[in-house]
Amino acid sequence: MTASYRRTALSVLAVSTLSFTVCFMVWMMFGVIGIPIKKQLGLTATQFGLLTATPVLTGSLVRVPLGIWTDRFGGRIVLFVCMLLCVLPIFMMSYATEYWHFLVLGLFVGLAGGSFSVGTPYVARWFPKSQQGFAMGVFGAGNSGAAVNKFVAPVILVAAGWTMVPKVYAAIMLGTAILFWFGSSHDPAHVVPPVKGGLGAQLKALKDPKVLKYCQYYSIVFGGYVGLSLWMVQYYVGEYGLDIRVAALLAACFSLPGGVLRAIGGWLSDKYGAHTVTWWVMWVSWICLFVLSYPQTDFTISTINGPQTFHIGLNVYAFTAIMGVLGVAWAFGKASVFKYISDDYSHNIGAISGIVGLAGGMGGFILPILFGYLLDVTGIRSSAFMLLYAVVWVSLIWMYWTEVRKTEVMGRNAPAAPFSQSFKH
């Protein structure tokens, strides 16, 4: 790699990561402005869940075609057009007055979420295979746009009302699109010839058990991340009675590490392998979600001194700390899943990442709706974490039967890892 090519690659990575951060910020917009909209329209928890999740639906469904178009036409033009198409719907959101207005516009705004399946193969091809995990991790750190939204939107909301947020976001998106165009580049060598049979042929990858497994992994580490990023502000407001600005700040303690630390997850995956990182991510998730699932509980027992009442439940500080740990784990997991893809499908990264991204995005769409439904039915806010706990169980069992049984990851018979080898020298 020449010095000039290296500089171009780093420039592409930088502007692509910035663009994805802005796209993700817009994609998560309803996580904050949805709260005053819910109050204005008198929505139920399920309706609120659908409102926040609507952009995620479009962003998920377009990931496969966008990934394929990226392979065929190059990521520069596809991402630029994708961002431009979002500007008008974002701006029009300020003038919506009915529930269906928000749902329809949310579908168009959701196109911003498809930027992930464009940028991932786009930046990966600018780097050698040994650095692709790190490059994709840096780009994926744009997930921190969910945290940026929690910092920016409440300030605008309090200062000028929620209707100002879409106007500001539309201007930011337009400016970022222009910056991306002038800071990025196109290499014809990165264009992949059309696969014989077109879209149908590439979608046959869904018959591959490994692709389905990676979809399951990603549905929790990314789908869960998106779902909770959309849900957490109103969770803090409802569970702990916090002001929306404080709630958004604490919710960012989950969203920020869940996005920024993805680059470290890419580096760890390059060094120790996707399997090892993902396995530990699932176990950390299992522990965190088990604790988070326990609802606020008061119980009374009979003692020799009479009835004694006890309270069990996480206070806001413990809850936030555990959410932070979960965010770190999922940041590593999002990177390790895509390291699996770059290792196993280097010739078809765009299409496969689009399929896996679709699964993750659909998780992010379905989960907030289910969170709202469970809250309406049970009245227990922590039911959201109970659901995620069950999903992690599925991933752990699947991973054990298909990978762990074949590879001893601990003990004297485990294959030597770079880390253990370093102690021998």
C-alpha cells in the first residue's frame, strides 16, 4: 500500500465514519422527540414503540439492496445519494401533526439507517484483510450517533421545542453529505462484477447456516442496541421520574460506549478471532440482562419480631452502570460478527453484510414494539430486559452447538491464541 493510497484510505474511513454517525443520529431521532410526541398525541406504550421503530424498518429492508449496489457501483455514489434522499423527509417531520404522518415520514427517514451496509464494504475494501476488522470497527463506531442524538436533541427540544430538531438535523445531514462527497474517493478495482442471477442469486446466501447464525448474533448485539437506544430515555423518565435531559444523558452511558468502542472490538477480533470475542460477549450479555430483568420488588416476611418488608431493585446508579457494561459488550460483539463475515465471505462482503445487517435492523424494529406491548400487558418495565435475556439464550445455545463443542476455548487443550503465545517469548 503506497503512502498516497494509505492517505486516501484514511480519508475515506474518516468521512464515512462521520457520515454514518450523522445517519445514525437521525435514525434514532424518535428516541428523544418521540417523548413529547407521545404526550401530544396520547399514545400507548405499544404505539410509542411502533413510532420509534418505524425508521428502523426501512433502514433494515434497504440494507440488502444497498449492500448489493455498493458491490456493483461503489460505496461513494450510493452513500451520497442515500444521504441526500433523507434530507427532505427529515425537514418535513417538523410539520407533521397526525400519528400516521409521523409513521409515513419515519419510513422515508429510515433510509439513513441503510448507510451501514454501504459503508461497511466500502471502507473494508480500502484496507488489507489483516486490518479490515479494525477498519469496519472504526466505521461502525458511527453507532455512537445514538448517543450524539441524546446529547443534541434534548438541548434543541428544551430551547426551541421538538419541531426544531428535525429542521436542524436536515441541515446537518445536507452539510455532511457534501463533506462526504469531497472527502471520499472511488476505486474501480473495488467494484464487484454482477453475480449471475442477480438479487435472487445473492439472497441464496440465506440458505447458508452460517449466515443465519450470524444473523441471530447480530439481532441481539445490534438489534438489541438499537432497540434499547430508542427505549431507554422514556424508560428512565418512567422508572425513575427523571427530567428528559437527565434521562437522555444517562441513556447515553449505554449508547456512547456501545458505538465508540466498536473499533476496539474490531481490533480484538483481528487479534483473537471473531469466535472468542463473540462467545465472551454473549456471556457478559447474559449476566447483565439477568440482573436488569429483575423488577422493582417489595416483599414481606414474618419474623419473630413481626412482619418485615424488604425492597429489591436497582437504583438509577447501579442500573446505569450495568447498562454501560452491556453497551461495551455489544460494541465488541457488533465488530466481531462482521469479522466473521470478512473472514468467511471476503468475496461477497456487501451482500452478506446487507443480509446480516437486515437481521440486526429487523431486531431493532421489532424489539421496541414488543417492549411496548409487554409493558402494556404486564405493567412491568423490566420485561424489556426479560425478552432480551431470552434472545441471548438462543444465541448462546446456537453458538455452543455449532462452534464451542468443536473448539475448546478454555483449558489446557485450547488452541494457542496470540495472547497466550506472547507469554512464551
